[in-house]
Amino acid sequence: MIVDKGTLVEFRLQGHRLLGIISGPEGKKNWNLQTATGGVQTIHPRQVTFTATGGPYRAAELSTFLTEAERLQENADLGLAWELFSESQSLVTPEELAQLLFDATTPVACYAAHGLLIEDHLYFKQKAEGYEPRSASQVEELRHQQAVEARKANEQAMFVESINQALAGKPVDWQGSSRLRLEALDRYALWGEEAPERSQAQDILSHLGRPTRPEEAAALLVGLNLWKPHENIPLRRSGIPTQFSEAILGVADQLLENPPEDLDTRKDFGRLAVYTIDDESTREIDDGLSLEILPDGAEKLWIHIADPTRWMHLGDPLDLEARRRATSVYLPTGSIPMFPERLATGPMSLVPGQLNAALSFGAIIAPDGSVGDYEITTSLIRTVYPVSYEEADPLIATGEEPILARLHEIALLRRSHRHSHGAVTIDLPEAQVKVDGEEIHLELLGDSASRVLVSEMMILVGEITAHFATQHQIPIPFRTQAAPDLPPQEELNRLPAGPVREFAICRFMQRGEVSVYPSRHGGLGLEAYAQATSPIRRYSDLLVHFQMKAFLRGEAPPLSLEILKEVIATIDAANYEVVQLERQSERYWIYEYLRQRRTQPQPALVLDWMGGDPQRALVLLENVGLRQPVRFDRPVSRGEMVDLSISQVDPRQDILILREIRR
């Protein structure tokens, strides 16, 4: 293609339409152009989109040429031209359009017509060397699409303006499309690349000049005060309801105003002291302990379990809601109860100053720690003494409260009995994290006297329940666990005593299972075991109460074996999800606790090597009770104490990297 020097052409460069004057060839294929700015641009002939007739032109004329073409375009009615050309259905050239619109075919007029056609996305479409008029239906559809896009662009611009106003601290009322865009950001922050609105959220972030990563969406939502700085993403992902519907709350209010008739004949424990031992923050009080001295001088333990079934029945709205939730959720920031709080912490709990309905388990413990006679009865509890774990420990140690001290002695006897039957007790420190506003309170829980007492009494209830249900063929969920296949004792003794040895034993423990058939629980050293001590908090325990109480009334259990299997399958999956959520949330706040103390050294105990590599170890962070992998620059020994520094910690990304501080 030969083009004379001085020819005016339009060419494309990085998507832009520009004018230039041919000044000569550049090599065998390219041309040099003079541009309006006086510079020289080298192009390939394929970049040329329009060639003006006439000439030769000078670079100084380009600005005037472009201005005149734009003036012509301002008054042009391309829609009218389309109506006229669409009748013939023939291809339209820039020259023909110029003749119709401007009554001229000068180079400037033709260029103005070319610009109208090439920039048009409504009336004409380029085809071969000309432009084909679109049909009326096509134009109508395109008009609709353009209107939609214009509306979206306008909404996007208004949304971006609202975002900037909100970030500047000005009040914004999020409505309509803005609310939908915020929901897209919310889901992108929650689900990342798996979010269905990922592209929309990324587009929003891009318009705001922000990186298009999910964590940027989260940061933006925090900045807008729509998310809390420590928004619980695993909780949001789980879909676990954090509130109760108005309908369920209405049911609770109705029960409080008009208590249902109690269907059970209950044993009244009168003035027998009942001690409830819990954390100070616990408000769902579902168990209490008593010691009754019989006329012959024998001691009879009583474990009283709160009876929420007094206030409900299977299949009613409260029951169905509890089944849907499956369990209460305990997070460092607070709990999500299985029942409405006004019931769970009120008439369903064992509370001082009220007449409490309970399911009571009485047992006489033989000198060897085994269970002698036992009984299960529905009951009324009047005299409740609440005691925290912290308060109970000195009362037990000093004997100031003789009943608690004696109950602790019996608990130790029970533990010894279970150990003689294969039970394994693992004593590794666990952190209890509570968050109050900006304050993180972390406490390491040990095997204190009060916790041993409560634990053993709850296990005792589980043994009695399982025995009673098995004896009377009552379908209930049983907890089973295969016995651990521990290495020889001499091998364990070669490990340092304490957490290292305890952790080694822990690794041999088998996973517990739920079954409708009784079987041995190897970890507890029991022939059968069933949980029944937390009916306010665990739906499976509530099922046990429904089944057992029906039998005590002389009725058939309301759930058959097959139906019970179906219910267990449903709640077991929900329970697993909640356990994972609680672990993730606790780890998040432990990481945040460490982040706030990231300049402080962290003492740690080497528990074990990883993959047999003595330079890769699992350590126990002593300040927070957390087990964490660490790579060392040297071989370390099991049981060795090391000082670690926090190299990197990001609670949101679940990252904690530790390095040894070499002295």
C-alpha cells in the first residue's frame, strides 16, 4: 500500500483514535507520522482507520481539522440518518453519510461522518468496507441495554460517592441498589473466590481504587461500621442463627405468663442443700450436687439436672427450634443459646429463689468407687447455693464446706475406680478466652479440685443413665469410644513426665462416636455411657430426658429406635460444625491476644518432633496453652524449654509464625 507524503490519516494507538500526517516510510512495513503535538509516531498500516482525501496536509492543520469535524458532529442527527438508510438496507459509507448530514463530501465532512459511524453502538454496525443499518428491533434492544448500563453506571457512581461520604464520617442511608452492592461486598468478604458476586464486588473495589482481594472488602465493611473489627467470619459462614424469631420469643413469653401443667410426680428435696458449681459468667445452670445422709448413716450422692422438658414437649415450636440449633454455641465473645435466654437462664435453670424442676440421679458409691444402688427421679429443688470454680477450690481444700470436701473425696474415689478399669485422663492445659469489649481475658484451666468434682459427677450420671436405659431398653443416644492402643508403659516412662507424656498418650486416643446401641467407652473406662447433664445446652441430652421421663411416667418412649437414628444423624452434623466454629473462634482470639503482645517473648515446651525431624517440633505455648508447629535452626529435644518470638501473627488469615530466641 503506497501512501503519499502529507496524507492525513486517523490511526489507533492503545485504543485511542488519533490524527497524523504521513512523513515517510519507516523500514519496509511501517510509516512515520507527524502528530498535532509536533512529535513523530511510527505505526503499522493496519493501525490506520481513516485516510483523508486531498492534501498534502501539514501538521499545523491537524488541530483545525479536528475542531471543524467535532463542530459538524455536534449538530448531526444520526438517528434520522438511520431511519432513512434503514429503508434501503444497503451498506452506508462515510461519504454517503456526510452527503446526507452535512450536504458535503469534503475531507472534514467525511471524517466527521466516519467518527459518527465508528463510535456508534446503536444504529449501525461495521461490515466490510461500510456500515449496515440495524433493524428496528435491534435498535430497540440496544437502547434498552444502554439505558440499563447507564442506570447501573449512575447507581455505581452514587454508591461510590456514598461510600466516600460514609468513610468521611457522614451519615448514609443505604437503600435499593446500594444495599445490594453492600451485600455483594459482604459475601465476597465471607466467601472470597467462591462468592457468586465476586466480579461485582471486585468491580466495586476497583472503582474505589482499592485492591480487589476479599480482605479488602472486609476492611471496607469495617471502615463503614457495617462489620465489627473482629467480625466472626466462620460464624457468618456457618449460617447459625444468632437470634430467635419473634414467633419463638412469643412462645417463650406465653410459657412464662402461663406455665404449662407439670405432668410428672416429683420428689421434693425440701431443704437439702444443692450446690451448683460453674464459671462466674455461666447463666445456664443445668446441674447441682447434694449429699444426703440416710437413716442408716450411708451417704447418697444426688446429681440434679435441670429439666427443660417441664416447659415443652416433643414436636412443639421450642423443641423444633432446639433441634434445628442442636446445641448452644460458646464463643469468646459470648454464647448463642439453644433456647431463648429468658427461658434458658430463668425457669429452665437451677436458680436460687425459685422452685426448680429437675431430673435427679441418686447413687450410693461402694468403697471401691463402683456404683451400688442408684435411682432416677423427677424432682423439685428449692435450696440452691451457687458457687464458682474459683470459690469452690479453697472451700474444698480447707474443708470449710464439708459437703463439697466430701463430694470431692468421692469424686477422687470414682476417678480411681475408672482408671482401674482402663480410663485415661489427659491433663493438658486448656485456655479459656473471654472477650469483653476491647479486653481479652485468657485463663489456663487446670485439673483443679472443683473441676475434678464436677467432671466426675457428670460422668457418674452418664454411667447411671446408660445402665438404666440399657436395662429397660429405652432408646437413647450413647457415647462410645474404642480403647486407646497405648504403647508399653516403659516406653511412655522414657518420655518426660507432664505435658510431653500426656500429649503422647493423647495421640493414641480414638475418636468418640454416637450410637443408639450401648458399647464400651474406653476413654472413660465405662461399659456404657450416655450424656444427660446438659439438656439446656445439648439437644442430644434433651432427647435422653424426653425418653427417660416417659419411661418413669409409665409411658412408651416417644421416639422409636429408627426415628432416634434419624434425629441423631441430623444433630450430629450440626454439632460437628459448632465444634469447628468454637475452635476457630477461640484460636482467632488467642492469636489476637498474642498479636497485642507480639513484642513479648513466649516460653514454650517442646512436645514432640514433626515427621521425625528434630528441627521441626510441636510446642506448647505456656502462656496461652496453644499447641503450635515451629521450625528451629537446631535440633531440639522433647521436654526442652525454649523462648520464642512472634515473627508474624495475623488472626484473620489464621497465621502464627514463631522463631526461637537464641541466647
